[in-house]
Amino acid sequence: MYRKFPHLSAPLQVGNIILRNRMFSAPMSHPNITPEGLITPQMTAYYELRARGGAAVVTVSEAITHFRTGKSHDRNVNLNADYAILGLSETARAIKRHGAAASIELSHGGYRSNVDSAEKNSSSGEIKYGPSDTILPDGKEVREMPVDVIREIVKSFGEGAALCKRAGFDMVMVHGGHGWLINQFLSPYTNKRSDKYGGSLENRARLALEILDSVRGAVGPSFPIEFRMSAEEYIEGGYDITEAVEFAKLIESRIDLLHVSTGNLNFNFNRTHPTMFEERGCNVVYAAEMKKHVKIPVVTIGAISDPVMMEDIIASGKADAIAMARHTRCAMPPLSSQGNASKIRASGKSTAASSSSIRSRIAARPMPAGSASPICTPTRSTGLSADIGSWKM
């Protein structure tokens, strides 16, 4: 079969799995989650429809491994909750039944925990921990994270990864960028510690290395581990691409895939989540630089929606795959001469389930306790783009 975009549609081996193409559905949160952080049927459908659109990997967003100290907002998945595996396993199956690989993002909010929208529902009274003592712009106090809490969190990443693997996920992504906990420790701007977790790059990278070792020990040697990082913080006193490259070299032997983003959402949200006003492919230059220094596959993300541009990025060797978030709300670009992305498969069998049949299956499932809204319905009717697009609650 002739393919319009041969590089974009080429399979990619990552660890022990073969991905059907080079387009990833990046982590995106969903509002239909219970107050306890449990996945609802609507949330499952949200990710399933991205798999049906043709993505090689669909990633569930922001699963918090140490919920007591790490929840940052009300759309976080709680990996410590009783029965968490039920929603996780249903979602993994839903993604995989359409030929995509199921991945999940493991994260911790650090000093952004229990702030913003999470605050109104937080009754734990937990201390807000970060790499160092500080006062946030809103006047809230952050305490330096004690070593015993660091050890708890490191262990929780391994336990969370093991849970996700048991639930049927094919890969796990460790979120080390955008100003969350791992990034807070890595950044010299926020990490002022004087112990083994602060000072030199090797010390500031220690938390990331320990977390990755914990995850690897939990999932085994061939299970794919992804790592998402910011290659540039764009803040005075933070790290830049030069130090980011050195950090990537330190973690390379522990991971199978490197996602290269930029920015720190505490200071420049427009960099971590590029808007339509940013240059198209604004982070590609950083992925291209990383590829000069590491041997593992590199994924670029940020303001990329044109398949012609994606094809050129991969063909020119600037990145090995493209991750998209909001753009996967529309149908994935056609990869073959027939324009049917769902027929491109590197392995496994695709199903012919329609979006209406998916919604019928979801409607038949019981809602978990605490879920607040009925089944979602599309706001417009324009084919597949609407089916995996905007939802009316």
C-alpha cells in the first residue's frame, strides 16, 4: 500500500513493543474523574477515541503516585486509591482494542501540590513539600522535602508503575518536566539544597535517577519507560539546553524513549502548552539537539499539527516521533493513499467499532460512586473529528 507519509507511518520499536506509526497522543487530563481520583467511563471513552483516531500511543495523563503529598489539581488520577486498578484496566483495554499502545504518565506535583483547584477539596492538611524551603507568590509556605519523604515518593513511583503494568498498560511515562517535582529538583532555580540532592547536576538529577531505578525494578528490564523533560526552562537561574543534554545522558541507560518539551508552567505556561500564536514546531530544535547526544528514540512535542511538517521532521532526523495533545481532538492525518489511518498497523488487529457503538458500551457501564455527570455527547456532527473532539457535559 502506498503511504503518503512513509516516515510518519513507519513502525517504531520501543523496548519490547512495536508501535504502528510515529504519532503519539500526548497526556491530556479529563474533567470526568471522581473526587477520589478514580477513572470514570467517560474518561475511558475520551482516551479510547484517541486510539481509534490512529495514534500509535495514547497516554493517560497525570497519574499521581503519592497522592497524599503529590496531588496538584482535581483532574489527577489517584494510583493509591482503593479499586484504582478497575478504571486503569478498563482504560488500557479500551486503548489497546484499536491497535494503539496504552501508556500512562506518572507524576508528582511537588510544591504545586494541593494548590489551585485541588485546594478546595483538600482536607489532609499536609505540608507542601518542594526541594527547598520557600514562600510561593500566593504566600503559602513550602518546606524542604525530608529524605524519608523522598524515599517514600521514590518507592511510590515503582509501586505505581507496577500497578499500571498489572492493569495492562504497555508503557509508563515518568514526567520530569514542566515544573513538577522532578523538574523542581533538577532546576538550580528551585533547588537550593546542600545535601546529596542539591548543588551539582549529578546531585540535582539524583531524584530522577532514583525514581527511574525504582520504576525499572518494578516493571522489569524490557518494559518500555518513557521520560518527559523540559530541555529549556526559559527562566533566569534555571537550566538551559546545554545542561539538559548532560542530564539526558545521565538518564539514557534507564529509559527507552525521551520526550523533549520545554518550559516551566510556574513561569511560562505558553512554553509548556504552546498556543496558536507560537511558532509551529517551536520545540523541534531542542529535540534535534538531543538526538545528537543520545541513542534512544526522541519524541518532539509542541505546536505541531501539519502531517507534512511531521513527515519532514522525522525524515530529516530531527526527531523519531511526534506527540500531539489538543490536535488529537480531531481525526489523525491520513497516512495512506486511501486516507484511512486506522488501517495502518504495525502489529495486532484493529476493530471496526464505530464511535456510536463505543458510546453505547460506555452508557451501559455503571458510574462509579462520586461521579457527577451523565454520559457525554458530541457538540457537533462532522464525522470522526467531532467524535474525538469537543464534548458537551
